[in-house]
Amino acid sequence: MRDAFNQEVHREKLYDLHTLKELIQTNLPLLNEQQKYVFDTLMKVTNDETGGIYFLDAPGGTGKTFLISLILAKIRSQNKIALALASSGIAATLLKGGRTAHSALKFPLNIQSFRQNLKDLRSNHNRFGGAMILLAGDFRQTLPVIPRLTPADELNACLKSSNLWKHVKVLHLSKNMRVELQNDQSGIIFSKQLIDIGNGKFPIDRLTGCINFPQSFCQLTRSKDELIQRVFPDVARNYRNHDWLSERAILAAKNIDLNELNFKIQEQITDELRIYKSVVSATNQDDVVNYPPEFLNSLDFPGLIPHNLQLKVGSVVIMLRNINQPRLCNGTRVTIKKLLNNVIEATILKGKYKREDVLIPCIPMIPTDVPFVFK
Ligand SMILES: Nc1ncnc2c1ncn2[C@@H]1O[C@H](COP(=O)(O)OP(=O)(O)OP(=O)(O)O)[C@@H](O)[C@H]1O
């Protein structure tokens, strides 16, 4: 732990002060009133070393990344240490110097133990060793996902259920800068409706227990084909345009629906289809008889690619694992460029590494959350 900490400290001394100061000069005057209040509050407790734990309650688009980048730059420009840790690889790529908590600290982020560790490392007995800890997110979004457990377990895993929550000071951002800057009226209404859903303001249907969307909620489609037509019009012609591809996506709650949608979209691409079959077998000799490859091949586990992976040049793929951070991490979207026997060449569609080509090799995978081990 001490080694990991020292490595981070060393990394933190490598920032170019001139670039940091330029960023501060450009972005600080742009902060809106709420953002400025958060910035001033956090910089004050950082500078006078009173520290404390803060939660930035801010829905999507309100400027979390913009504001946190500025706070990081300001602290680093004063030759102090600011670590940007994220729970997922793709979130870590949004911030300068961002790392997953796991990769930076070599242990999964557990706020309780992190609190004790910081006291030791900073030789300071205040909570979190006098450091300013800023957590950011949106409680209106998905609860932590815990496979095979109940909604009560998911609520328990939430930060709000932790003993620490009573010490957390909550700061708010509510102005959606993403739609504000584009002056898009329908975007402003939609973002407000999303916040109302998250705040439980939509009436619940007593019979079904579900919420009803108002007519003005969004454009509803009646079939998957119509949905594809609206989101990916004329795929056959447009799929080579990476900017066009990077601006659209269809989300679904279940893999089975996604597979059908992907199949239909990919069907419209005229390139040759390549099929990659995984070689699946039980690793424990005793299990080989009970779980023959034919059975294992028929299974479809969340987080694992299907046994029969069918791809075309131009297909869009989302990474499910952190293979090579920060470029190839869980959540990176790429489009296929070349399909070779054992390696796939692809181009990154979004984010800091957009347009960069990457190689995705064959990788052995052993899922850990199934009752028997297979590879
Ligand atoms: N004060 C500001 N002045 C100018 N642009 C801003 C300001 N605040 C945010 N933005 C811009 O608004 C957009 C949304 O901000 P940002 O990505 O930081 O929001 P977010 O809360 O992190 O969103 P999400 O949760 O969806 O990732 C970005 O393009 C960002 O550059």
C-alpha cells in the first residue's frame, strides 16, 4: 500500500504547471453560480487542510467532469497531490490522470478502510487524515449491481447506507450545461423529465406498479425495426462514417434484445461475415464429463462474449473488459476495421482516443461467478 501510494505521489509531480495554469485561466471564469460555489467550498477546505468528505450530487450533463477537472488542476498547480480515482475504467478516462481505484491503490475501493489508510499515510488523526475527499455521482441512476442478490442488498451496498454517510456534506449541481450550451429546448424538457423520474415525481400506476410516460416524454416507436430505422437510418451507406456512428447507440436492458437488434443492424452491412467460435471446456477434470463442450457452448453469461461471435467490418463493438487501459477498457466503443484469424483491428469511436486504431487479441477467460470453473 505504501509503495502504491509513493508511486502515485511520484506521478503527481509530473504535471506541466504551465498547462494546468492555462486550463484554470480559461475555465474558471466559465463556472456557473452553483459550480463556483462548489469550487470555492472545496478549495477552501483543501487549502486550510480541514478536509472532510463531500458528495457532489449532480445529474448527467451538469458539469461534474468539467468542474472536477478544474479542481484537480487547481490543486495540482499548487504542487499538492490530487488523485482522480474512478470505479470503472471508462469513467477514469474522463479525468486527467484518472485511474481506477483498483489499479491505483492495488485494492478495491472501500471507503471505510480507505479512511483508516489515509490517517496512517498522512500521520493525521482527523477523518480521512485531513484530506478533502470528493465523491461524485447521481443517486437517481442505477443502484450498484450485485449478481443474484435482492434489491435490499443493492440498497445496502449504496454509499447512503454506509456509517460514513452521516459525515458526508452534500453539494448540488442542477443546471444541465450540456443542453444549456446547445440551447436545445426539447433537450431541456427531457433532462427535467429524467430528473423528475429520478426524484420519484412521476405518478405510479397502482395496478402495475410502473410509471407511465407522458406523451411528450420522447419519440416512441412500435417495433424494433422502426427503432433501428430511426436511430440508424440507412446503415448500409452510413456505417463507414465514424462521426455518424459515434453519435448513436441503442440501449436495452437484456442481452437477448441487444443480440436481436445487433443482428438486424449488422445484416444491413454488406461486408463479408466472419464467425469466431470460442473453445470452451471445464478446467477441472472431474467436471469435464458433467459439463461437455456442447452444453458449455449453449450458455450465455452476462459479461462474456457469445460462443458464436459473428462480426463484419464496420460493426460496432463495446468492450466488456479492461484489456489495456486507458484505451481499451470496459465501456470503450470501437468499430471493426480488419478481421484477422486471431486478432481484430478496430478504431475507437468516442472519447480522448477517438480515431486511434487498436488491436484486440483472443483472450482466455474464466468466469468466477458460476458454480463450476470453465475456460
Ligand atoms: N461552466 C461551463 N462552461 C462551459 N461549458 C461547460 C460548463 N460546465 C459544463 N460544460 C460543458 O457541458 C458539457 C457537460 O459537462 P460534463 O461532461 O462535465 O457533465 P457531467 O456532469 O460530467 O456529465 P455526465 O454525468 O453525463 O458525464 C461538457 O461539454 C462540458 O464541457
